[in-house]
Amino acid sequence: MTTHVPGEFVHRADPADIIPTGWTQLRENRFSVSARWPAAHPFFSPVAGDRHDPLLVAETIRQATMLIAHAEFGVPVDDQFVMWGLSYNADPEALTLDGLSSDLTVDVVCSDLSSSGGRLRDLRTTVVLTRDDRFLGTGSALARCTSAPAYRRIRGARMAALGRPVPLIPGVAPHLVGRELSKDVVLGPGTRPGQWQLRINTDHPTLFRRPNDHVPGMVLLEAARQAGTLTIGAGAFLPTVMDVSFSRYAELDSPCWIETEIVSGVDPSTTSVRVIGHQDGHRLFHCMLTSPCRELAVAGAGLDTRLAG
């Protein structure tokens, strides 16, 4: 690993999970972040046989946003950092694996900054990603920074869930969601077709990198991707376009239900899936995923909820 970025700046402890390798300020509120995607990773594994996992784009945007907030805007590392919205649009051909780790450049522009008590509170980042001087994709994120004392006040009694074990429900078969290992499955059977229950594995080294009082947003993004894969009925589902907005925290002690539907579009070369998360009668998030049709095996698509092993 060649990263020189402190893990606390991107909220990652394992060096293998740290994507940015450095950053430079270009001018006010504009930065260049160097990054590296691993050729092999225990969770962000190749998709569709020869493509980098598109969720690496989302994770790169998330980490680059946190890096700039901490390193350049002085956000304390113990602040809570919440993404309320994230989107990306990636070139599927630029995601092709070449057998080596991929060096990227992330051009970051910060806007819509707001402060409270002299501390950064909200910011929006807009990014352009290139790989070996080739356009890879664009994206954006909307984030809020909350001080540790304020966060404890906001969460109140919910803080008691911090580090508390969560019963692990049975998962769907890994191959149905494009996974090889059952520990990476984040969906369990639902009560009807097109619905699944969020499967929370607090021992997962990537998705739960530290004790938490709520479900991390990356778990919900992975749930959306796996639900899209189940809905299309193809393990090669390649979500090169994602747009997600979060409405509230996903709690650890109540079932979270993931529901999907295929969305008709004007572009016959792509397939889009709408994914919505609900908990206790409230919407948690709304996500749209779009994949190139040539990556899909739509024929015989089913909503199989067979249990793993």
C-alpha cells in the first residue's frame, strides 16, 4: 500500500480499505484527490466477470468527501459524518479490470457550504473521476457533519445500541445476489415477492468497520445493489448509474424492509430498478440503479428467496 492518507480522515482502519492516497488544493474549494482501487479486495470484488465493482465509485466519492472535510475544512475526526445523498454515473468500459491496481484522479469541487458555531455543518461535493487519463465517471454527495456531543443529543436513547449484538437472520443464497460468501449477503427472505429483509452482520469487517448505533449507509447501498440483482435475476447486474437519498437513520433493533420494482425507461440499452427501504412505517432511503442491458440475463428473471446453506 502506498497510501499517505490517515485512516481517521476517511473513517477506515484497515489500510486495504483506504482508497485516497493523497490530495492537493487547486484553488478555493477545489481539490485533486489521488486514489487507488485494489485489484483484489475481500468485499469490493469484480462484477460481471471483468469489471471493477461500481460501488467502488460510491465509496471513492464518500471517502474523498470526508478527506476534504477533515483535512481542509477542519472537521474534527470525532464528528459524525452522514451522507444524505450520493449519486454517480460511470462508464462501464472504463471499469474494465486489467489485473493491476488502478490509479485514479478525483477532481473535487465543494459547494453549498454552511457552518454553525464556526464549524462546517453541510457541504456538497461534485466530482469527476479519471483513470489513466481516461474519463471514468462523475458523481456528487451531500453530507452533514455533527459534533460528537450534538450527535449524542440527537440520537438520545438510541446510543444504547452502540456495539450491541444484532441477531443474524438467514440470508438468501450468495450466488443470487452476485456474491460468493454468505457473510457478504445483506438480504434475507421477505414476506412477499419483490421484498427482502435487511440482513445485518455487525461482524463484517468492511461494512461494519467499527461499533455503530445505526446501520451504515454503505450497508444500505449494498442492499440496494443486491436487491437489484435479485429483481433482474442475473448475478452480472452492473449498476453503473446510482442515485440514492436517505431520509432517516436505519436502526439496528427493528426489521428493515427492502422493496424493488423495474422502471421502464426510454433507453432500451439499459435496465433501471427502483429500490426503497422502509422501517417501522417510515421510508429510510430511495435508490435508483441503472445497468447496461448487455450485462444482464433478463430471461427467466425471478425473485428467488431461497436460503443459503
